[in-house]
Amino acid sequence: MTGVELVDVGVSYGERRVLHGISARVGAGEWLAVLGPNGSGKTTALRAVCGLVDFDGDVIVGTTSIRTMHKRVLARSVALLPQHPTAPVGMRVSTYVLLGRTPHLSYFAQETDKDRAVAERVLDRLGIGALAERDVSSLSGGERQLTMLARALAQEPSILILDEPTSALDIGHQQDVMEVIDDLRRNDGIAVISAMHDLTAASQFAANIVMLSRGHVVASGHVGSVLTEERIKEHFGASVRIVQDGAGVVVIPVRTNGNGSTGAAR
Amino acid sequence: MSRKIFIIAIVLFAATACAAKKTPVAPTPTPSAAAVAYPQQITTSAGLVTIPKKPERIISLSATATQMVFAVGAGRQVVAVDQYSTYPTNAPRTKLSGFQPNIEAITGYRPDLVLIESDQGGLVKSMNALHVPVLVLPAAKDLSGTYDQINELGRVTSHVDGAQRLVSNMRHEIAQIVTSVPKASNLSIYHELDQTYYTATSATFIGQIYKMFGLTDIADKAGLTKNSGYPQLSSEYIVSADPQLIVLADTVCCKQTKASVAARPGWSKIAAVQHDEVIPVDDSLASQWGPRIVDYVRLVAGVVTHAESVYKAT
Amino acid sequence: MTDEAAARVASHRLRARWLVVALAMLALAMAAGMLFGAKSLPPSDVLRSLVGSSSHGKQPLDAVIVRSIRLPRVLLAGLVGGVLALAGAAYQGVFANPLADPYLLGAASGAEVGATIAIAYAPAAWSVNSVPVAAFLGSIAAVAAAVVLGRSVRAGRSTTVLILAGVAIAAFLTAVETYVQQQHQAAIRLIYSFILGRLGTAGWSGLKLVLPYALVAAIVILLHRRHLDVLSLGDDEAASLGIRVARVRLILVAAATLATAAAVAIAGTIAFVGIIVPHTIRLITGGSYRTILPLSIIVGAAFLILADLVARTAVAPAELPIGVITALIGAPFFVVLLRRSRVVAQ
């Protein structure tokens, strides 16, 4: 398993500069959370790592620059779980997951028993073997997310890129999914980069954080040093209270309706 | 002084010219014909049409009407004919269209009578608003219908005797041609209107021409009088009907030839193709039922005579 | 891996039973197409005509009807139906839209304009055989124009832009076609008969013209069946799986268009086959192109053979334009789709 490094990655959409030379590093078995307000460039940064958007600077997977990699080779190392994945109507879960084997197949090849075995293992591992014959478009939110994750894992990637993996899930499923991913990180040594809105969850699972604002890195490092009340106030415009909780922190939103920090008295 | 005389001379000359022009319009009986009185009232299916005076600026938007008007002797009264009126060759052809009449273009010729085959684009209404009479002359249903139209045009254009002479000539010639040919004993014929096998039954004008010669129309066999006599056949039907004569009236519109017919799947086995009795004719000759129908009758007579000998020999 | 497990992850594979059902449909359709027609012939005669030797000289006309008229027509209807359904399935995959059809980028408009111009302006010396060639070239040119137009836009790799370009080209070509037709009213009859369908007149030569393009297209598209499944995930995800999306899309559009152009040039514009057949197969068998593509070819062939049978027997001896029949089936099909819109909505 390998890690990934962003070296001064910048992205422009036409005239507009969306990302200004950001650098970060995630080693094998590490979890980096990319945080920031809407429009700060999180998704763009993730897409750059996957090679989906033109960028200047460099992205190095292991020891190779992705600029020199064939797209298929890159896809064997980097798997993306986008914010709004497509669930093709009428496609079975098993077929869908098998699509994750695409980077391992040559152009005209069809899937072999080995590929089917990998897909089978992934389904079992995520505990969704029973969903194999279901139509992907008919799944509930939690089931769908796990299915999408299964497809990404079928790629057997070293690096897992997650764009808002839990935003559409209820609190129970959020925990499930995050635990599963953390499990993969610890047991398989997968490097995880996730963009998230949920600051608390991010701090609970990610060891390192990069905070973006308007395309710039405004802070990076350990959870505790990056997530401070002043920083969140400055870049998110939100009032919060931060409480230490074991290895991570808990970010508590504070209502400022003029009646004190808890707003209890009305 | 000389200038004044000059002007007076011009005026006098113009007056004389106008007077001279006026003379034919005066309803004085011409020496040899019945008197043609104006205004004339003609009852048509569209209602009453009034021709106020002898038309001197006729526009014909129907190829058949053009032929008729010229054949009765009223050619000099025609100022414009449509783009498809190719006969007679000395007719004043223009870009006007009988399918999509351009009212402005038509009125540009200052017509006093417009002839058309069917009322398209609200022509009748527009012309009536401008007090220009329009005669709608649909394709005749049979020969007597053609004769009626010719006589009507003769009356309208003040060439009654020309019309009568034309009609009697046509009757005479056709009768002569028909009797000169022995009755074709049950030779079957397929008259093709286009390459999707639209045809004409014996209930149609052209079908009756064939009937005059004793030919059997294969379209009749299936009892087809629907679609006003112009049914569509299929390849299978035609092949199994095995016509002995095939007339191609789609050589111009649809570029059909003897060779293209023989190349159709299965058609090479049809009697007409095997005996080389596939006759290409000009589309308009077969579809414009005016004075030229005599030419068509003559053509059919020649075909039948030849076919008789061919089939008798086999 | 257990058999059960293997079955679970092999659901994209073409199940034997679907293949058998489809082939049976095709066999029945072909039999019906041969047995019925404007001229009613007893089945024994039909059979005898097919297997009997072709003696030179006098051949009973019934045998001529069966061998020279019905047989090539049934085969051509099957070929065109298969091609249109396959092209429709490919387009549906490329554009990730179950309502895409092979005429989306202007293939039909291009063919019609090509035919119109050839008929209206060709000198009398040209035979009627030049028209299919013009239609073929027009069809290809229209789609090529749409692709070039689509790619010239900055964000031009998306399917939406491509579809818009196709709509623009088709609209422009329709205007040109209408203008030329108005200028050459006398040719309208010939032009319309060309557009409405000529399965009955093309014969063996028509079959020979379409076959090579159909084969090439079928091979190329079937080789990319896995790619179509990946494309259904959308551009970003497909790219993240290592697919060169724009290139694969271009290859598939080119192959599908080639076959469509040949089919339209010979058989005229036949609508609905390209939408109905692949979409119905998808609804019944599930969403993998590994299944949809081969079944589309077979069922598309059967469908058009049957539609053509109805077209040439319903008002015998006259014929209905085959587009009327496919539309009569297409309309209720869309109503059914509407009512199942929960499934259709992406």
C-alpha cells in the first residue's frame, strides 16, 4: 500500500482560480480530512488527486507522478466515492460492484473468476451480500452508500477518496460507514482522504486535517491544532465551542441569539 | 407650333390605338360563330363565377388548362402560364406555381381571369377580393368531361367555334384510332403512377382509355374502387397478377426505366418484362387530360397493336 | 467460491434462457414473414419454393414471390431492425439516457437531406441508385457535424452539449430539406416515398449494401459492451475507473452511426425501433449492456420483421408505411413508460 502526496496543486476553471497551490501528504494507513466552507475547493482538490481535472503542480502516488500514469493504472491505486454517485436504473448490485474491477481489465477483456471472487469478498466484508440481486436504484441511503463503497473497494485501491461520504445518511448509518472505512484503513493500510462537513466526525476518524478557505490552505496538521474556535469563526463564520474528547474533539454549534451561549433562557 | 401639332398627333394616334384595341371587346358577333355575350355567369362547384368581359390577360396555373386555352385559339389572350405548363412550347412560361400560388406575383401580371386545377392557398378568395374571376378546372373524370371543359373555356374566352372544332376533331380522331386497332383480347395492363406501385383502375380517366382498347386493368381484379380509383398495389400482387403490358407513367417524377423495373426483386419473371412490353411514357402526357390525350390514345394504339402480335406469336 | 456466490456476481452475464426466448421469437417472426403476404400461399408451397432448385427458365410465379420478394424482404427487415435496436442501445449507453435513439445526433435528418438533394438536383442521367449513397453520406455528415460542433464548445466533452449540437444540426437540416422540397414540388412524392421506408423495393442488393456496415458496427459495439456498463455511471466515475470517456464515446457513436446510416439509406427512416426494443429489454432483464446488446439485435430483428408483415398485409394489396406501424406500437409504449415513470426517472 502506498500513500499520496499533493505538491503545490493548483486548479483554474477558465479565468477563475479555484485552488491555489495546496500541498498535503497522506501515508499508507493514514486518514486526512479536508475541511472547509462551501466553495473552498474541497471537491476540486479531491478531483485533482483522481486526475479528473487539469491541474498544475503534481500529485504523486507512491513514487510516481500521476501525470505519467495511464488512467487505468491510476485507477488501480486511487478509488473515488463521489458526493452524488450515479445509481444506474435496473442495474443489480452485483453487477455494479463488479464494475469496480474495470481498472484491472484490459480493454476488450471481460471479468474472470478472480474478479468475481474479489467482488464477492467485498460484498461479504461490508455485510451487504444479501443485497446482491437488488436494483441499485431501489436501495435506501445507507445501503446505497455501502454499495458504492463496495465498488470502490473492488478496485483494490491503495488510496480511497471520499467526497462527503456521510452527508446523506442518518446518524446510525453514518457511524457504520465511517467505522467500516476506518477498519479498512487499519487492516488494509489504505490511505483515506475525505472531504466532510461534519467536523466532529472528521476529528474522530482523521488524524490529520487540512482546512481550505477560498482555495487556500489556511491550516494543516493534527486535529487539535487545526480545529480551534477562532479558526472556525474566521473561515466558516460559525460560532462553536470545542470540547476535547479522547483523541478527537467535539464541535458544538452555539446559538448566538443574544441570550447567552446556550440560549436556554427565552 | 410644330410642337403642338406633334402632341396632337400623338394623342390622336393613342386614341386610335385604344379604339382599335377596344373593338374586339365590343360584343359584336364575329362572322362565323355564335355570339358570346359578356358578362358571363358560370356555375361551378365553388359557386357562381362571373366573367365581366372578354379576358385578354389570362393566367393559367394548370398545365392542362394551358393546353386547352391555346388549342381553342385563345393563345394570344394568355399573358402568363405556370412553370409546369410546358406545352405548347410557345406559351409564356413563368416561375408561377399552381401548387403554391403567390398572390402578389399573380396580381403583378394584372390578370382578368385565372385558371387553376384546384384552389390552393386561398387563391379564389384572394382573387375574388381583387375582383378577378378564377376558374377551377379539376382533372376531368372522363373524355366527355374533357370536352365539356374545352367548350366552357371556348365560351369564356370567346372562341366557341374554335372549341367546337377542337372537340369534334378529338372525337373523330380518337374514334378512328380505336377502330383501326383490333380489340385486344384480354391483354392485361398495369399502369404505374410511381415506384411505390400506385396505379389507376378502369374507373379512372386513364383507365377508361385502356378500356376502350379492350385491355384489362390488373388493379380491377382485386375489386379496388376505393381511394377514388388510385389504389396502391404491392410487389407480390403485381407479380402474381403477371400483367402483359406495363406502362410507366413515372419516368420523370421517379426516374423509372425499363431497366429499373426489370431489376426489381421478382419482376424479371413478369410477362410484360419477359416480352419487353414495358412502355415508359412522359408523366405529363399520361396525366394531363386535355387536347394531348389524342396523342396518348395514339400511343396506346401503337402499343396494343405491337403487343397483340407479340403475344399471338407465343 | 460457491456456485451460489458465483451466480450472485455473474448477474450481468447473458442468461441462456433470455437468449433462447429471443431466438425463438426471431424464428417465429421469420416463419410468419415468409408464410404471409399480399398473396396468400399455402405453407407447403412456401416450403417447396424455398428448398426447390432454381431452374432456369419458367419458374412458377409463386416461387418467385417467395424467393425473390419475401425472402430478401424478411432478411432485410431483420437486419435493419437488429441494426437500429443495437444502435439505439449503444446510444442509450453512451448518453446514459434510456430515451436516446439512433437519430439523436441527426442521422435521420442527414439521410433525408441527402436523399432530397440527390432527388431534386441530380441530373436525369443518374439512376435512382445514387439516392441511397447520397442518403448514407448525408447521414454520416450530419452526425460528424454534430460531433465537431459539440466538441468545439469549451465544456464540450459532456453529453448534454453533444445532444444540443445534434438538435441544432437536425433543426438546420430539416429547414434545408423543407426549402429544397418547396423548390422542387414535383419531386416531393419520390422524396417522401424514400423517407417513409423502402423495405419492399430494396431487394438482395439492398441487403448486400447494409450487411458489411451492420457487421462492422455490431462487432465494434459488442466488443465495447463492458464499457457501456461503465459509462452508465456517468463521466466522472467512469473516468475514475480508468475509462477514456470521450474516446470510447466517439468510437461507439461512430460505429452506431455507420450502421444507422446504412440502414436509413436503404430502408428509410423507421422510428421507435431504436428506443422501444433496447429499453423494453432493459426493463425485463436488468441493466447490464452485456445482456441488452445481444438481445437487442435479435429482438429488434424480430420486431421489425413482424411490423413489416403487418405493414404489407393489413391493407393488402396496398402497403402501409412501416413507420406508421412502429409508431402505433411506440405510442402505447410511451404511455406505459409514463405510468412506470418511477422506474424511468434517473
